[in-house]
Amino acid sequence: MVFLGGCDLNTKMSTFDTKGPIAETQLDLFMLTVWVTTFIFIVVGGVFVVAIVKFRERPNDDRPMPSQGHGNPLVEIGLIGASVLLLVIIAVPTLQAIWYTHDTPTDEHSKLGNWYPGDDLAEGSEDEVLVIRVIGYQWWWEFEYPQLGISTANEMVIPAGKAVHLELRSVDVIHSFWLPRIAGKVDLIPGRANAMWIQAGDNIEAWTEKNGAKGSELELQAAYNKYLEEEIHDYYYGQCAEYCGDSHARMLFRATVVGDDDFAAWVDSERVGHTAPDGMAWDEWYKIYDSKPESLTGDLNEGAKVFMGRGKCIACHSVEGNPRALGVAGPNLTNVGERLSIAAGWLNHHTEEDVLIEEEQYANFVKWIKETDVVKPGNLMWKANGNGIGELTDPDNPEQLKLLTDEEIHYLARYLQSLK
Ligand code: CUA
């Protein structure tokens, strides 16, 4: 009872609190299996208990041996028949669910051309559903949107009520994509592309049918939009569900489910990226940086300098807009200042209502840069820089490091916060 007290069906990663057709199908299948196996448990357990109580030997028991039913054709065939029947009851919906969750639907509501308000789709993608390429790394997630030409990390953004096709790949070891309240799980396997589809919330037809909603088309649409806003728009928690090395438990991800307009606005801001500090154009900024870097002052300029220089951040990270930040080994940092978590969901800085807390964000950036190896043991950012972030002072002596100072880390954290 004490252990059961820790159970809660209504948590951020509960598979019982479903928000979408895939998770719902999986939950239905789970409950069916639970009922069938409960039935088996009760029947078999019941017969077992009756047999023990009724036929157990008592003191001075002189009853004869009860009649033995072994080999009785009726019992044997009956048991085989019952087992087969129960397995069929589980197997048919299981196969249906496997097919349903495997084939990405191509319903009209989900086709990009029918809901995406932007006018800059890749050619030919109007009739496709949104595709996201999910790439697993030790220990973070890349989310690429090939039709939209953008890429983000650890916090994916998806439209509510639309089917989204996921292409799952890995660059190193096997990971597993699991977004409990929406869908899960499918493995990301090196050397092959797996696929699945997800959908946050029902589409309007399924929703109308389920709720028996009636009214004119406009009324229905308004009620449906209200449902999406109130029940589906949210910040969902996901997790790598396949052991993948030191920091597997710290390989989390998030999904922000938004309306169509917010989605398009997000895509635009990902595309545009950021200017140099103080709204300066990058060309201009780099001209000064290359000739007289000491004349670039203030927290953000100092931070940008560390980002390009001593921190070597641009070797692995890209930031849209910045022509020199083109690294691909690490997460894309465009709009990283907007994310409610960093370090693949491990360091969070938001309230219960998912509002960003800037001071916590600052502290998280500092912690992440300064103690990368503590936050996420074994991670590449630490190892690639020779057990620390900063430059080697003596290339012949790798032990001798010139790590970023606390002041530099402060500037860098402020600069990263400004990327939004
Ligand atoms: Cu990736 Cu566990």
C-alpha cells in the first residue's frame, strides 16, 4: 500500500492521461489486455483456491483420492479453445493498432497546404503532412523540419490537431522516442530510418463524432478551436526510452503544441534567427570583431565574443542569422533563450504554468557551461574541449587548460539568454 501511494495516473508523463489518437489507441489496447488478463487471473486463481480449500488433506482424513481429470478430452479441448479465444480477443485489436499507428494518415486537415499559414513551403509539400526528422545523439535530440528548412533541438514545436510524420534516425547508438501523453515508443536505430506519426489532440471530425457536437460549421469550428486551446495546447514531456549510455536518464525532450498561427510565427522566427548584439548587422559586427574586438563592450558583446572565440561554441553550434556560427555537432541554438529548459530537458527554468523564469535560466546556463560534466556525465561538449570549455594554453601539454573564467561564463550566459 505504501508503494502504491506513490502512483498517480495524472502526471506530466502519464500514459493514462492521453492527448491524441495514438496514445489513446495504445491506452485502449492496454486496458483491453488488462481486462482479459484480470479475467484469466480471477478464473484460474479462483479454481486454484477452490481446489486447495476443498481438496486439502485434513487431520485423520480418510476420504478417497478425488477423481483425476488429467487427459479428459472435454477439459483439454475446452481449455485450448478458451485460450485461443482470449488470444484472438487481444490479437485482433493489437494488429489493428499496429497498422493504425504505423501508417501516417493523409487526411485533408493535416495537409500542410490546408493549415500552414506561411507561404514559403518547399515545393510539392502542400499535399503532405508535416514531416519532422528526429535525430538522436548522446544525449540530446535534433528536430529537423525539412519542408520548412529549419532545425531545432530538444524542444520540438508541433501544431495541434494535425498528424505529423516523424522520421527517426540516430547518429550513434539506439535511442527511443517516447512522448507518453501523445505517442510512444519507437526506436531510433543507427543506419536505418524508422517512422511513426504523432498527433496532439483529435482532428475536427473525430472530435465532433466523439462529443456528438452539433451546430453550424462555424459554431463547430469555434467549439473545436476552444477544445484545442483549452485541452491540447501545452508543453509536453518526453524522454529517451532506451538505455544509451552514461546520461541516458538525462536525455529528455519537450514538445510545445500550439495553434497554426503560433506555429507559423515560430517557423518565421527560427528562419530569421538573430542579429548581432544591439541589433547590429553581423557583417558590421564581424568587421569590428576582426580588427578591434576590444571596442565591442557590454555584457552581450562580451558574451558574443566568448561565443565566437574562447568558448569555441561555434565549432559545434549554429545560430540562424550568424554567418560564422555553423557547427553541426551540437544543438542548433537559434532561439535557445526562448526554451523553457536546456541540456535536453534536464535543467528547467519555468513555472508550473510554463512561464520562463529568467533568473533560473541564467543560473542554468552558468551551471551547464561551468559544470557540463556534472550536469551530464560523459557529454561531448566537455570531452571535445579537453575536459573543460576554453582554450588550451600550451598545445603540448593537454593537462594545462585555460578554462573560461566566471566572468566569461557570466557574459556567455547573458548572451545565450538574449537569443530569442
Ligand atoms: Cu538516448 Cu537513452
